[in-house]
Amino acid sequence: MNLDYLTGKKFAIWAVSENKNGKKEQAVFTGIARWVDGHLFLDREDNKFFQLPDNALERIKPVPPSVADILQEAEFYVPIYIAPIPNDENPKDYIQTGLKWPE
């Protein structure tokens, strides 16, 4: 799959999760898409890079006009589900993304 056309495009991660009460929550993280050593990164305005999981690349889509405002005028996006960390797991054992869920 050749996704080179994403380079330099405004890109969004549309993250969905459930809070502790089981209610669905959403967050959008935007930046510029950049390829580094064969991996796609979200170059955020705060000079932090987030590497998209390789298995998420097949889910990248153009942003439809109906959700352009939600996805902050990005050109492309990827939907990602973020599961809560189980109580018996150590959060330090997970990849530290640097993405902060809005409060």
C-alpha cells in the first residue's frame, strides 16, 4: 500500500474510548503526516511525534465534508479505538504515546 501522498497533509487521529462509567468518549489529535524510516508519524504542533501503528494504515480515509469541522479541517484521518488499561495491568508496560486525552 503506497501512502506517500499523505506526506505534508493535515492528518487527524479520531480516537474513541469508554470512560470508567462505560460512556463513549471521543478525542481528535491533529498534525501533519510525515514518513520516517518507513513509518507514518503525526507531527503535532507541540513538536511531538506520534507513530501510527502499522496495522492502522489500512484504515486511513479522506475526511468527508460532514465531519470536517469535528476533525479540525484535516484532509485525512484514521479512526482508532483505545481500550481502557485493565486494573491488573501496569500502565508503564504500554507504549507511551504523549497524546493527552482532553478533560
